[in-house]
Amino acid sequence: MTLRHDFTIICEYLIHADDGKFTFAGTFMNVVGPQLPIVKDKFAFGVQFFGEPGSRFRATIEGPGLEQPFLLGEGEIQDHSTEYPLQLYAGILAGTLGNLTFNKEGIHELILRSGEEIVHSRPFGVYIQKQANGTSPTTQ
């Protein structure tokens, strides 16, 4: 059973309201630091997808320097159709990670899978900020 991807967001702040709605603030494309390792103290994410009840899902962060994928969440889509037949349902993984450490520069990805199939991949860059003269802040 294949999933259908709706959206993937990476950001600094995730607000989860009492009514179940999410607000994502401080979205970004890159994780930047003055030297390795780069520690991202505010890393939040949201991945929304659709699929048939029983469809398995797994979301990870993968990239250079990570010995194994960093698991964000996994499970299977539940059947809610008998509760409210006209209501639409989606699977959503959302959360906030503190002190996510990157030991190597490169392109990392937040990946959504259904079984072994990659449903969606959201890349983000990880790199050392260079000064105007082309050197990193820690070298002269």
C-alpha cells in the first residue's frame, strides 16, 4: 500500500495548538555553523501524507557523517472512517528535536518511506559559514 506525500517542512519552531492544528515558523533550507560539529538546537519538522489504513510509514534524517538513519517516527495509518465518514484524515509526523548534531558538511535529507519505497525526500544543506575572505571563522 503506497503512501501519497502532502508536505514536508523543517523549521525552528513548532506550535501544536489544543485543537490539533500545527503552526510551523522559522522555516529553513540550510543548517550553518562556524565549525564542525554543527549543533542545531532548534530543529522541528512536519511530514503529512495520505494512504490506505494499514499502510506502513517511516521517516528518517539521513546524510553524511550519520552512522545510521536518525528515526523521526514510524507506524501505520489507522482506519478512522467509521467514526466520521465525511471527515478527511492524514498521517502527520511532527516534532521538535534539540541539539541535533551534524559532524560532516553535505546534503542531508528528511526521507519518508513506505516499506522500502522512498515516497518523498526533502534535502537540506549542512555547511560551515565562510567569511568574506573565503576562510572559515575558525581559521586565519
